[in-house]
Amino acid sequence: MRRSLFVSALLGTPLLCLPAGGGLAAQDALCDPDNGGLDLPPGFCARVVADSVGRARHLVVTPDGDLLVALRRGRGNGQSGGLLALRDNDGDGRADVMERFGESSATGIALRDGFIYFAADDAILRYPYRPGTLGPAGPPDTIVAALPSERSHAAKSAALDADGNLFVNVGSPSNACQVEDRVAGAPGQDPCPELATRAGIWRFDAGRTDQAQADGERYATGLRHTFALAIAPWGDLYGVQHGRDQLHQNWPELFTEEQGAYKPSEELVRIERGDDFGWPYCYHDPQLNRRVLAPEYGGDGEAGGRCTGMKEPAFAFPAHWAPEAILFYTADQFPERYRGGAFISFHGSWNRDPLPQEGYNVVFLPFENGRPVATYEVFADGFAGPDVSPRGARHRPTGLAVGPDGALYLADDKGGRIWRILFVGSRRFM
């Protein structure tokens, strides 16, 4: 009988209940001595389950314990896109079987009701899935075709709810919908024509094939790019959007270099039907803790103007951290304080000069009664290594998933590494 990456014979017994002696050795065998290069809280350890697999973005775990990973196509480095399926046949916690399917450059992936939903840049595909089969069980159907993917922020993310709705992020191709994109002093287009087909969340019927974007509903608007998208355990849709760039570079008379580095916020938003979060006309200022009018639309860095009354974020993270994925933890392998809270991966960005680059980590944000409480804490760090920059980083965190045993999985699209994180309590540190 094969042992998957996630459901081995050892893990049939909860880790914290393993007996002393042999149990400790067994726990250590599940993790790498250096945690695969990660810095984790006390009581946690990590193992590299796969490495150099390509530009791994979002991922899911099947009930059998296989990993399904969406891959982005490399830029001139020969790395192909498509769907990667991973399996551990010998039970050592590392993938020893890898198969690739398709070639589409993709970011989003989800598993629901016997199907693998695969978010390519220009379409949402649906592969049949059969338990025990490594990867898809047949060719895909097209759920939504011809999604806009020109210029920047072409990558799509997706989330499915319990009612058969498919929510898709369609990112903006620009920074602030300027007449000339990213040109200093260029005014914004008003109204912004991008909002008709981009910079928002669209809702589709997850069970219907051959839809066009016009067949869906623009569920929420004013979101520049929402890679991180997930349904909370209580049914609400949440996202973490990428804020705009270049406040100082384009408007040096209004913003210092330092202000450009720490503004605007990366926003965690609770997304409801009909919401408008204000982009490109508005951004969230972390100092003022509210939305302000963007300079492209006459703002001076303080005035709220037309942004007054637009929906505010549920939580504001530091600027230019580049959120990639959000995962609500509902398993019980981790301590109770993590249950119901959100893990969020930050890919790291380029636009924090002259301040040091930040992000390149995974944080945990506690929730209580369906709302974030307190503040975030850095849960996993050390991805980048000594050179914390887009080019110099060794790894940049992307996708998050939970296995049937409650372990947390992290993906990386720089080195192509996938980690598995477990809680082993104090045993490993005695």
C-alpha cells in the first residue's frame, strides 16, 4: 500500500500523542534538521517535500494525500507551466513521483466535488479527478474562457463556496489607471475603463461550462489585484490585495521617498456582493487608517474626497509586501490558538526603496467571531536568505494548503521548493 506525502502509517497516530523514546525519533524523522531553511515558532518543524519543481504558485492536497500544484511559465528560463502532481510512494515524507499535465501558465487551483479547478491566466479549466489517480483523470473542460490577460497582473486566483459559486480575481493591468501608465504626473482616467472587465472579483457558476466573462457577475470592484482569495470557514469571502506603487516616484512634490515606501497598505478585505474598495481613485493610508484620494485624481495625500464612505479593509498590512495566498486553518494538528485564524503568504516586492525590502514571509492573523483580532505575527521566515530582494532571494513564498493530517504546506516560485510544517510541541527541543 502506498504512503502519500500526507497520510503515512506513522501519521495515523496524532503527533502529540506519540509515546516517548521512539516517538521523538519518529517526529524528528518527519522534519529536516534545519527546517529546510525556515525560521519557525518554537514547537514547529518543517521538511522539504519537493525542490526545484518550477514556479510553484497555489497548491491543494487531495484526500489521498497527493499534492496538486499550479505552475507559472518561466520567463526565458525554459520552465513550463501546467499542473504538477506529486506523490510519496515510500513514506519518507518526500515526493518521489512527479507528473505534469498541460502547459498553461497558472496561479490558482482548487479541488471540489470530483473536479480540479485550474486558474490559467486567460481561462478557468476543470479537470475530472478520481481518488487514487495521480493528477487529473482526463482532459479538462473550460468553465470560463477568454478572460482578459493583457499586460500586467494577468494571473488569476479562484475560490469556490458551498453553493456552487466560483469567484475569480481579475487583476488590473496598470498601477493607477493613468492616461500614461507609471508616468510621473500623468492624470488618471476618469472613469477608469479597466473597471468594466478588470480590477475586481467575478462570480461564475462552477458547474457550467463554456462561460464568457460577460456570463458572470462583477461581484466586487475596486481591487487592484487579489491573488490571495479564500472562503472562510463561516462562509465569507476574503482577499488580500496588492496596493498600488510609485506614490513618491510619480508625485515627489506630495510624498517623500520614505512615504512612498510605507504607503499604501496591503489590504485584507471581506468581500460582499456590490462592494467597491476604491481603486484606482483611492488607496488606504496606514498612518491615517482610512482611504484617501489618489493624486492621479486630485488627491493631496490627506483628503478623503470621493473615497469617503467606500468600504475599508478588515485589516491593513505593511506596504509592498505583495500578498500571494490566504488560508484559514481549520485542522487540529496545530495548537488551538491557530484554529479559525488566517495564514497569509507575502511574496515580497521591489518598491520599498530607500527602506529595506520586506515581506518574503508567512504571517498568522488570529480571527474571533469572524473578524481579525489583535495583530499579525510572522509565522515562517528565512525564505529569502541574506539578499532580501526579488533577484537575490533564494525563495519567495506563494501557495498555502492543509493536508488531511493538519500539516501546513508552503510553495515557493523562486527556487521551486515545497515545505511541510508540523507542530511537534516541546519534544524536539528537550
